[in-house]
Amino acid sequence: MFDMRDFNNRDRNSFGKLFMDLEVFHSTPEFDRLGLVKHVLEQFKISRDGDHGPGHWARVRLNGLKVGSMRGADLLVIELFAFLHDSQRLNEYSDRHHGARAAEFAASLNGQFFNLRAEQLDKLCHAICNHSGGDVHTCTTIQSCWDGDRLDLGRVGIKPHKDYLSVEAASLITSAYKMSRGVLCS
Ligand SMILES: [Fe+2]
């Protein structure tokens, strides 16, 4: 059963003040942000303290929103990607089909926690389904989602490479790498 106090205490201990605190995820009539995060966490099957847990989602969100803001991308799709793209993992390793399962999960939640138009949902599902394939994309929203994820590779000891990032995201490699390694940046 989900317990916000337990999660918040563990989260602060594990990830420090920068990372996900559910109290900051305010809901609006258009986007039940808190409800979505709780729902994703309740069904999450691997460790919340692992490489693909909520600390990662929070950094992907932050990175993705920074890049997406610079590029004029769809910030709602980017935020949903951050919360959902690793939500169906069964392990921390290859799990080849976790993206496809997460895309299906995301589509099932449209109309419950958020309301995407068909075009937005297509972008979200494409970004989620293909996020671990190493592709680059001409759609600014899809690429901003992948940029957000790739900028957090430092958590597993990998320095993000500009060839897999937009120009705007490449300008953030140094600061994102420090954040992914637990160094807080202003
Ligand atoms: Fe990820």
C-alpha cells in the first residue's frame, strides 16, 4: 500500500532535497499530477531506490522540461514521459519490452489523470516505446523526452554523448552529469 510519509522520508534520505517530493506535484483540473505519480508508484515492480526509480523520473522531468522549454516542445507530453517511460520495468537491466508495455500503460491512463489529444498521445507513446533504442528524432517533443532521459545517464556512470542529443540538450551535459552523480547545481 502506498504511504506518502514513508516514500518521502526514504526519498529525502536517498536522493537529497533536489529530487521527487510528492508534495510539490500539484494537480490541476487538466492534469491530476499527484494522482498519476501515486498510481504509477503503487504498481511499480522494481526498487524505488534503483537506477530506474522515482529519483530518475524526477531528473528526467527536470532535464526534459529545460530542453523542451528551450525548443518550444510540448511540456505536458515531456512531463508524462518522465513519469511513465520506465514504469513497467520488471528489472533494472535490458528488459527489452518495457517501453512497449509502458506506452500501452500510458495510453490506458489518458482520460483518467490527463487528457491528451490523439496527436499528443501518439508522440508520448512513440517516445516511450522507443526510448531505449538509441534513435534520434526530428520531432522536438519526442527528442526532448529522449534528451531528458539520456542526460541522466551519469547515474550509471555513462557520460551523455552529444550525437544522441539535441544541440540544446548537449549544452546541458556538464550540469546534468553533475546532477545525475548527486552534485546539486543552481
Ligand atoms: Fe529512463
